[in-house]
Amino acid sequence: MKDLDTNRFRYDGHGSDTKPFDIKKAPTKVDDLYDDDDDYEKLLRQQVDEIDKLQTQLYVDNRYGLLTVFQALDAAGKDGTIQHVFTGTNPLGLRVHSFKRPTEQELEHDFLWRCWRELPERGTIGIFNRSYYEEVLVTKVHPEIVTQTQRLPEVLIEDMDKVWKQRYEAIRNMEKYLYHNGFPTLKFFLHVSKDEQADRLIARIKDIDKNWKFDEGDVTERNFWHDYQRAYEDAINETATEHAPWYVIPADDKKNMRLLVGRILINELKKLPISKPKRNEERFDELQKLIEIIRTQ
């Protein structure tokens, strides 16, 4: 893959020259990382193989787990990115969960409860398609969800600015807690432009085989585009930390987006002090004795 410093897409709130995330300055498209479609397929296969090997090491080491969070506006490509990047990874090493509108049972609990239940085990990669971040994104754009649906005591929602600050703090504390227990969090915001989103929504309408992907509510939510942009900007600035960074991925080109996510995932997995299985010559010699027994059984 063409040389590219993935740190330019990283936000972790650290460093002397760190500036707040400004969504207006974040690109939704970069120069192609591949020469043509064949080159893209080759690069993707290489990444898929490397991710599978690293996940296997993670599983054998069995001390760390990794939580990956995918957030985006509708039609940005979360499903496709997850499918393509993890397509070659052993399913036993993945825990994938897609968060929809909260159920009645989930509404009976705090806003983090349903996500705690789906966290990955040691040795596995957890994949959240949407996540607890919806509680400071869609709910911030539509605060009536909190005030009218989430059944919080009235005294706790009198000051909504305070509610958001408390939720940001709760998220930071959750991710810090996970990190201190061997579960770092890697967060991707797939950043699509409004024009590109429009093209993809229209394509879903025109193709009868893709109508199932289309939700009329997506059209309504486009009226709140700028509100969502501000909500994402606030959420990233409030929760980007060194142990739980955000990567803002240009999403107008799906191929570039997948290659970027794959490369970043590989880089982050390599940072973990994962031990490879140690060679045990004595055990090896003992096992050789079993070969003849197996053959004669």
C-alpha cells in the first residue's frame, strides 16, 4: 500500500501540538491508496491475512482483548467495512454486535448496560456496529429521547448540558477501566460527505435488490446534518484519549476506507505486547511418542 501516515487520522487528546478535532477540516476523501481494482483486492487480502494471524496470537496469548467501535452516519459503510476487513478472521476470535434502538428491557437499565453485556473476552476482538456513543450522538440531536423515553428522574434531566458532560465522563471512565484490565478501545468514525451520502441513499432506492437497506427515516435525519456534525465533533473531543483513540476515516471512497481501517487495526494490534507461543523442546519430544500410537489405533 502506498505510504501513508495513519496518525494524521488519529485523535487522542495528547501531545503539545494537539488541537481540538474540527470536523469541517477533516477530509472525507484522500488520494487512492491502490493503483486499480486488482491492486486493491491484493492489498485487502494481505491485510486480511495479517489481521487473522495477529488475532490468532491474541487468542493464544489470552491476556488481552480489543474492542473496536464503528460509528458513522447512515450509508457511510459500517457494515461493508466490518465485512471486508474481518472477512478472513477466525469467527471464534470475533464478537460482533450491532446496536439497534434500545429494547424495553434495555431501557430499564443505565445507558451503558447493554454494551457492557457484549464486551469481548480475552483473546478476542469485539466489534461494535454503533455503540454507547449513540447516547451522546442521536440523543443529543434528539434530546426528547432522553427526556421522554429513557425514564430518568426529572431532577437528573433539568440541565441537559450537565447530562452530556456526565455521559462523556462515564464513557471516558468506562474505556479507561477497560484499558486497565487489558481491553483497549479502538474507535472509528467513518466520515462521509453529505453529497456522497445522498448518492448512496438514492442508489439504494433505484436498486430493488438494495431497497431493504433503505430506511425512510434516513431522509428525515438528513435535515439534522449539521446537528450531527456538531455532536460528532463534541463526542470525539470529549472522549479521545491515548488509551482509547478516535480515528476519523475519510469514507467517500469505500476501498480507501477499508484499507485505512485495516492498516490502523494492524498497527494497533502490533502495539499490544502479545507473546508468541514458546517452544518447548521437552514437550515436543514427548509428543513424538504419540505418533506411532495414533497410527496403530
